[in-house]
Amino acid sequence: MEILVATGKLAEKTVRYSVVDNADVLVLDIEVAAFLTPHRLLSALKMQQKKYDVIFIPGFCTGDFSLVAKELGCKIFLGPKHAYDLSSVLRFVDEMEFSLEVPACELLSDVWRDIALETLDGIEENAEPLMNLINVKLGGDSRMKVMAEVVNATGLDEETLSNRITSFIKKGADIIDLGASLTASSEDVKRAVRVARKVSTVPISIDTLGSELIKAALAEGVDLVLSLNSSNIDEVAGDVARAGVAAVIIPDAGGGLGSLLKNIDAARSAGISNIIADPVLDPIGHGISRSIVRYSRFHEEYPDVPVFFGAGNVTELIDADSVGVNATLCGIAADVGSCILFTPEFSEKTRGSISELNTAAKMMALAKERESSPKDLGIDLLCLKEKRRRPDVEVPEKYVMAQKFAGWELDPLGPFRIGTAADDDGGVIVAQHEKATIVGQNARDIMDTIMKMKLISKVDHASYLGCELEKAEIALRLGRSYSQDDDL
């Protein structure tokens, strides 16, 4: 297949570096590649002797090149937005049909993700688990599952609890854990379980050591009990066994692996067959390395017992962005045979942990399937950093240094107040003006609407407003709070 990549003078070096010998390069007499027009391309190609099967034009081009393709008798596609990505695009030129409406990089992003998700579906469908929790596979060669705790579920009103559970499932929770407060009564537990049953599409667990509270939850039909040790096994093991539900077994306070094994034996002797072991992940600064060794030893000696991994014990107790922490913890969890990743997503700094762990678990499943490191999988957790840095522009010899000017005057049409409103769908930007309030999820749409409604008249005001709206959009994407005129 004969392939041609059309570009401008400024991008020539990057384009030639990216395509190597996989395509010819046509450099047109324009500086910026995105300014390529159908007429320019047709004129330049009429001078070419060689015939091409496929021509890639810059991803930012906006003209109608369909007539050019028809006249030349070849296919013309939008390439990637950035010339550096051409090498990745050319790898797929024989395998997929590109587009004249959507840049190749965006199409490939969807393709890579779709392939990854299809692979994951196949892995899960064919997996042979160690245990089934209703319709959720645990352990074996199935994907690790995310358990999301609703903290103080017994103290929440029905609407708040319902919304919290629905939100957690939407974020990727495979199991919902109802946290019981220290002052919770049996009736509080029963009410929480009933509410959860109404809205949950996934298994429900109760999170308490209180024997009476566990019995109350069992009476309402929970699927999992979290947790049992010597303080409550004698009182509730019979009820758990008769209910046929699964139980997470933990060591006694201050106990180690020996205590965990003793409690597992006691649970089995009482008739509990569906046992999940929690060797307990200690926080950083409190023996995390010893606890990881404990996990590893347990899994090596008892590979047929599903393992519970409390990732939230670490993320809640470190002032670091949860994305990288959760990804690393998930990799460790996979190494030590874990099947459940537990997180409460309780504090603001850990907001998003459910979806992060869900994605990380998928990455580890794909990496295992491909026998590779968890990279170049089609899905990732890169939020602030990037895999490949785009080439920097060169600063010309002559330039004007930007200056900050003071003394801006109020726009005669009035000011705007910018804010954000968070919700479970990512939130919205709110732009308030005396004549209208405009709401949207991205800065460009809001700015276009403001201009269409003629609510702005000064260039400096438009510049300022564009900056603030973009900051608000970035804040939403990163799950941060936003305050007008403050830095992110």
C-alpha cells in the first residue's frame, strides 16, 4: 500500500521522524499544517507522478477533502492531531478505516480501548473463580473486584444512602459494603440493608464486628459479612453458616498470621464454607512492608483461599494523589493473590478511588493475560502526566515579552461570576450573568453560548473569561474545587 502524509513546513521534521520509511512525506508551501486546504492539496498532488492509495492530512484540517479523494481516486483521511502520533496511526492503516471527520488519534484511542474491554469481557466470562458471590466471581483467574464502603450507612437517611450506593456502583463498585456506626442499632442495620437491596445491582456486605448487628443484617439477606474474629465467631458463626453467606475472616487485634489462621479454622469448624481471608494491610509508617510479606506468605501457603485487600487503609492515611497510590497498591494486590480491593472513598483526597481501583484491576488483568507490564494496554490511569511528550516549539530570535497590564475596565454589558457544581456525572461549570445563567461541562461551549447571546463586548473581558472557564473545566476533570481568580 502506497501511503502519503501531507504536512506544512513547521511540522516537517517531526513528521519525517514519525513516519520513518512507512510513508512518503509531502511538505506543502505553508507554515502551519492545519491551514492545508483541499485546493492546495490537489494542486500539489497534480504535480506528483506517483499514485497513492491513502493520503493522511493533518488532524486539525477542517475543509472538505472528499472531492479531492474522488478526483485522485484514493482515500484521504484525517491523521492525528499531533505529528508525533503518526507512527502509531500507520501501524493500523491495513486494519481499520480512518475518517475525514474524526482525527486518527481519537479513533485509535477508542479502538485500543474497545479491544481492551472486549479482552476483559472474555477473561471474565471464561474465568474459573475460587468463589462466587451471587453473580460476582472472586479469585482464581477472574479480575479483582472493588468493594466500596458506604461509611456510616446506618446513620444516613434513605435518599442519601440510595444516592451514595447508586453513585458507587456507577463508578465501578462490584460489591457495596454498608458501614455500621459504633452507635448503630439492629433496626438501623436492617433499614440500611433494605434500602441497599432496593437500589443495588451488586452483592451487599455488612461491615461490623457487633454480633447483634451481624445477625440483623443476616436476617435481611446480606451476601457477605465483614468481619469475623475470635471476638464474635462463637456468637454468629452458626447464623452465618445457616445463611450460607460468605465471611471475611480477620486476625485478632495485634495478632498476626497465626491469629488469622486460628480464626479461619474456627470459622470452618463452625460450618462456614465461603471464607475470604484478610491478612490486614497496614498503612505506610505502621508496618506496610511486613503486612505485604504477610499477604504473600498467606497466598503462597493457601492459594485456594480468596484474599481481601484493604487499599483504603493506605490511601486514606497518605497525603498523596490517590491515582498513582491506588494503581501501585493494585499491582501489589495482584501479586499476592487478592480478589477484593476495599476502599471507603471517604475523604476528599481519595475521591475517585472506586473508579481508579476498578481501572487498575482491569489493567492488571490485561497485563496478566498479555504477560506484560501494565502499560500500552488501551486503558490507563494517566491523569496529569503523559506517555509521550509532544515536541516543543522553538522560540524565534525576535519576540515580545508578555507583560501584565493593570487597570482593566468593567465590561458595559456586565460581569460574570464563574463557579462549579459537583455531581456524580463529573459536575458542571456555572457562568452567572445578570441577564442569564449558562451551565455546561466544557469551557468552549459556555464561551460560544456567551458570545452567541452577546453578553460580552470587550476583548480583555473575553480573554479573562476564557481563562477562568478553562480553569473551571480543568478543576472538574481533576475532581478539584474551583474558586474564581484563585490558582488551581
